[in-house]
Amino acid sequence: MSKIPVTVLTGFLGAGKTTLVNHILTAEHGHRIAVVENEFGEIPIDDALVLRSDEEFFEMSNGCCICCTARTDLIDILRKLIQRKDRIDRVLIETTGLADPNPVAQTFYADEEISEHFALDAIVTLVDSKHIGQHLDGAGVGHQAVDQIAFADRLVLNKIDLVGEAELADLRERLRGINATAEILTSNYSKVDLADILGVGAFNRIVHPAWLDEQEHFHDPAVNSVGIELDSAVDGDLDETALREWLGRLTAEHGDDLYRLKGVLAVREDARRFVLQGIHRIFELRPAEPWGRDSRGSKVVFIGRDLDRASLVAGLRTCARA
């Protein structure tokens, strides 16, 4: 049986996360979606949408969604979903506005039972177009807002009706300085095409090589991106053992500051592309489809705080010389 895809929805306070959840719950998508509120307290969903119950799970009025609140550990909630007789189609996890999405994302790699049944599909970050600038500039909370943007596979610029075109363009450039690889969507009242945020396979697909094109532009001083590209014909392929050892040391020593790593790699004596995905101290390197007409080579992007470009380039090149 295929794994159940999981979307993590994050964003700073007031960005429109709950409005997006309501949009998903009331949409005619035909899927059974389990919505997990990763916080304590009442479920922040309009009363009209929820059939009241003292139980942890709520059947939604449109008949195709479930909602639960993480009063216990997230892993316990997911295990209960596994045990349900009626299989769900996907899981949506809404984090609190001040949350770091990293611990939630790592759940799907660190726990063997959870990783067997669930697959992290994408991290979607909502951005309040009107107020995000002051959040990014603010002391203390600025780091949380930056972290949420840096982790994203999809950025949804919400409330665009409250800003002008020039302000929106400036915001896009600033976000590109924090996260050069995430696709940027726009919305009002969190109305987005669900196909753009659900089932995108960001953690399970080969990203187009164009994600290296903008790595050097508009860097935010708090977070930077480092893109590295090696041509197999010139630099050589990577030794898999050396690569895994280097990535292990890198994530162990610098995991706190290394938000995301992703890449498409050419491994020596293997006709397949290798896909790299990582979050802080957890990384996955797995084979994918064979190389086609594209030039064989290795492309990697690192996103984090105070990343040392020279050291990262030297480390990756060492794996090609091993």
C-alpha cells in the first residue's frame, strides 16, 4: 500500500493558515483529509464546519475530511490514523504561528513506523504580504518568520490585495534571498488551487535544474543559500560512500544552522540520478530514474544560517576525488 502524503502548513501569526485550512475542508476535492492542529486548545475552525464531539477526531460536514487536535504527541496522533479502518487519502498538519516546522518535518524521517506509512509531501508557508516585512525586521520574531520561509517548498503570498505591485515585487525579491528554490504562489483570503499545494511531491521528486539560477541574488543577512554545480565531464562523479560520510559529518556538526539541503547528484558507476533531501541533521540520498539527455552532473542547494560557501564547495569536490 502506498504511503499517505503529508503536507505541513506553516506561517507567521496572522498569515491566513486557518483560513486556508477552512478552504481545504470545504472544497469539493473528494479526498479524505486528516487535518492535525499541532497545538493545544480548541480547533480554530468555524463551528459550522465541525460536528462537535469530545473525541479527538471530528468528521467534517462535507463528509470527506477529518480533523484532530494534537493534545498528545504528534506521533500518537499519526499512529491512531494508521489504525483507523477507513483509510485517509492525505494528512494536513497546521503548525502554530510561532512554530519551527523542523520538528514536525523530522517526525517523518526519525520514526520508523511513521515513515513506513506516511511520506512528507511538502512544506507550505503562508506569508502575510502586508506585514511580513516588519516581522522579518523585528527583533526576536524575525528569526521565526525567516525560518518558516527558509523551510518552504511552496510560499503563498497571501493578502496581495493590501499591497501594490511594486511592494509585491520587492517582497518577492526579499523572499528569494531567503529561499531561492521554493515556488511562489499568490492569493487573497488564502484561496489557492489545491493542486498547487497538495500532492506536489516536493520531497520525492527531482527538482528542475533551474533552481540553481537565482542562488546569488537578494540574500537576506539572516539566512543564505549556497548552490553548487559540478560537471561530471570536468569534475567527475561523486563517490557514494565518501558523499554519505561527508553529509553525515556536515549535518552532525552544522545541523542547527542547516535548514534544508536538496540536490540531484551523479554517483560514480551508477546510471541513475540520485536525489538528495535533508532537514537539519536528517538527510536522505536515494536513486531515481536514469540519466537521460541532460548533461550528467551534480547540483546541490544548501539553505541555512551563515553557511560557508568555500567549505561546502571543497567538501563536495572532495567526494568527487575520493
